[in-house]
Amino acid sequence: MSELHWRSRPPLSRTAVARIVQFVGLFDVLTTVLPPRHGRIADLSEFVPTTGMLSARAATAVAGVLLLYVGAGLRRGKHRAWLLAVGASAAGTLLHVIKGLDLDAAAVSAALLVLLIVVRSEFRARPDRRKRWRAPAALLGFGGAGFLLGFAEIAVRENRLVGAPGVREWAEQALFGLVGVPGPLKFVSPIGAEAVTLTTGAFGLLAAVAAVILLLRPGAPRPARTDTDETRLRELLARHGRNDSLGYFALREDKSLIWASNGTAAVAYRVINGVSLASGDPIGPESAWPDVVTAWLGECTAYGWTPAVLGCGKTGGRAFRKHGLDVIEMGDEAILDVPAFSLQGRPMRGVRQAVNRMQRAGYTCEVTRQADMTPAALAEAIRAATDFRDGSVERGFSMALSRFGDPRDGDCVLVVCRDEEKRIRGVLQFVPWGADGWSLDLMRSDRTAENGLTEMMVVAAAEAAPALGVRRMSLNFAVLRSVFARAEELGAGPVLRLWHRLLMWASKLWQIESLYRANAKYQPEWVPRYLCFPTARDLPRIAVAALTAEAFLPTIGRTQEKTAAPERTHALVG
């Protein structure tokens, strides 16, 4: 657990410093655009060559842009951002003098440097150590490439050099060109000199920019889950798993775990672009939640991450709110009360007709725990689920397990639907929700099958559940369900209707409305789920992180294999 205390809002001093740094950065950039004061260039030219003044002017612009960039990292308390701001302000103090005796601007940079040193204790968030090598590797890699290319360009123009410089002077020319400083070589043609300068300067700038971006990029540690962690988590789920239908999804291998000090509770999370995204309620007894939530938020403070919770329940929302997070409702989860479920009555007419139509067509369903299936039957179901998979993207994070047929998941329940020729046409997988509940994980079907396949599999699961001791079934999540429901009521206001139109447009991409309709037909109980976040200004970053986690936005460097775990439709964002 970190010794740093998490606060729901950044300290005023830290936020103010970040804004001041960005203001000075903008000021530095403007000073390079505005013409120098009359007479100062002539006075300075006695001590600094014109090329030196131009190089200082360009370097001042780079320092200003760097200050603009590090502002976000300073707001999160990143120590590396503070170091870069100190370096840029110190360099700016000198560069303003060299570029044109701009003493006023130099005084501004010097004042910023003093301010940063005074408030240095506010910036202690550390980076992920596993990625420290990437910034110097980028600097050396791009810089080395620029040096070699520049050296090669000089070599091919050997006969156009003034005098007879040696290889050492060639190397100095290429090396100085990386930082925008003129080298010792003289070219017969100015075109050759410009070619070498552009090549080395471009690669030098590229190396610096890439190194800075990687240096300030928020850490995203790889999940380090030992066999002991897996065992402890399963023990917690066995004792407290019935408290949250999302609890079993903490067993996803891409989620990290942080534990209460006594090991009786855990929070499962994943770090994406500086957002520590937890899902569901903490796992364990409620009495241990304050300890584990404090530990998780302390880790967020230590690394400068933005904490967020996706899809927690009402009890979990209260717990996170006590620790300073804001809470808003993001939608509803469809829960079937198994003992009360029936196909009778007018509201269930559509489902009843779909099931009857499938039964007349010769379709049948088998509901079996994975551990009770023969290896051949399980392998057949896995092959069918893989064949029915739509696309190569793996969707799901908060309400998806990300694997199918794993021996560790013997308590999962599979619904396998076959046609009259005994071919598998659909597969559902439910994960345990305590001892008396199921939570839908996987839904796959053959698109060429008869209409009503999904309804038949869900009804088959509900009818088989009592014999297996199950009283509750969690189906898909409906984002902002209340908007759809209230928009259909008499007297819906203009704001609600506008919000409904926006969601209908978004449904073309993410099936928001269709998932709501697909669940509503079973007449479920709607249980609200919540989003927890520090401040409203963090919501855009959290939204991007959530969409990335659910695989609705691309992730650079991640590849998807056709034979990987099946795609889920039980994703929290639809």
C-alpha cells in the first residue's frame, strides 16, 4: 500500500502550477514567432553567430511546446513531468538570452524554475519501472539512425566538400546536426549542406519527441497474477461471490489485483492510458472494502493514475463515494428471477412463439455444467463457438471472461442448441454468480439458423436452472436503459427526446438500443449499475479507456487471433 494519500481532486497548488507551466510554454512559443527588438540582434552578434541565434530560437520553441505537453503530467503529480519542466524552464532561461537578449522572457523562465523547485514535493508520482528503457531506446534508436544517414549523405558528397576534412569531421557534422548546431564542414553547394542538415535535424527532432512521449506516457503494468492470487481470489468468490454478478469476471487474466492489508478483499483493475479502470464491486466482505479501496486509490496516487470504476452496484457505489469518487448511473443489468419466470401471459407472447417455432423445427437444447461434459462434447462446443464467431476483435472487459472451455472454469454452465440433424447451431456460457446464480458471459449462434435461437437457449437455461440450484440469472447490460424506457412514455420532454435520438444514433455503432430490446422481452428485473470517477473533467479520458478495454476502440500493438477466446456480447457498453 502506498504511503501517499489519494484526493478526489488534485491539490490546488498542483493544478495551478500545471496551468502556469503551460502558460509559460505558450509564452515561449510566442516569443519565437514575434520579431526580436530592434538593435538587440546587432549587439548579440558580436558574441553569438547568427546560426547560433537561429538555433536558440528553434530550441526555445521546442522548450515551450514541451512545457505545454508536460502540463497534464504535472496535474497528475508525475515526477518525470516535473523533471522535464525544470529542464525546459532552465534551458529557456538561457535560450531567451542567446536568441536575442530577451531578458524579460528569460526572467519569466527563471521565475518558473524557482517556482518548480519550491513546490517539488507535490510531484512524487512514479512511473512504471518496466517501461523506463523505452524512452532512452527511442532516443538512441532514432538519433543513431539520423547520425548514420547524415554520415552517409556526407560520404556520398565527399567530392563537394571544401578542403580535405577527415572522417572525424564527418561524424562531428552529423552529430551536431542532430541538435541543430552547425558542424565544421563546408560544402561547395548549399544544397548539399541543406540536405544533410534537414536529414539529421529531422531525426534529432523525431528522437526527442518520441523519447519525451514515452517518458511521460502513463505506466500500464502487466498483470502479475500468481497461482496463489488465483487461489485466494477463487476462495473469496466461493464465500462472497453472490454479492456481485460481475465478481467471477475478476478472474480475467488481463486484470491486475490489489489486496486489502489482511488479504480478505481485492479490487480487480486494468490500467489503460493512465486510467486505473476497476470493474464491479470489491470482492470480499463489505467490512474489508474500505481497506482495499484505500489501497487501490493509494496506488493510483503513487503512479499518477486516474481511478475509475465501471459497472459497480449500489453498495459498491456507496463505498467508492465514501472515498471521494463521484457516482453516476450508467445503465441497468437485466436479472431474471428464475422461480417466477414463466412463458405464460401476453407480455411473453413473442418469446413463447419464438420457442414454439424452434421446437417445431426440431431444435433442442442441452444445459450442462462444463465439468460434467465429456471431452469430446466440450471440444465440439468449442469448435462451434469458434466457427460462429463474428470477426476477429475480442470484445468485453467488465462482463466477459475472455476464455471458453478452460479446465479452471468447470462450474461454468453451457447451453448447447442443436438442430434436427444434431448439428450445433448455438452456444451460451454462464459463469457462476455465487452458489445460486448465473451471469451470462458468451452468446454465439449460427446466423443461418432459424429466427428465435437465442430466445430458445435463454428459456432453456431458465427452465433448467432450478434443478441446478439456481435462482437468479444475469443477462446483458443495457446502457442508459431508463432513457429508452422513459422516451416511450406519454409526455416525454424535449430534452429526453433529444437524448433518445442521440442514443439511437449511437446504437448504429454499439447496439445500445437492440440490447435493451433483446433483454426487455424476458420481463427481467432491472438493477442499476454505476460509473465512479474523480471529477467531470476526467470523464473523456475514462470514456476512452472504457471503450478501449471493451475493444470498441483499437489498441496499438494488440493482435487478435481467430483461435483466441470467443467474442462476448455481454460487454458493459453493449
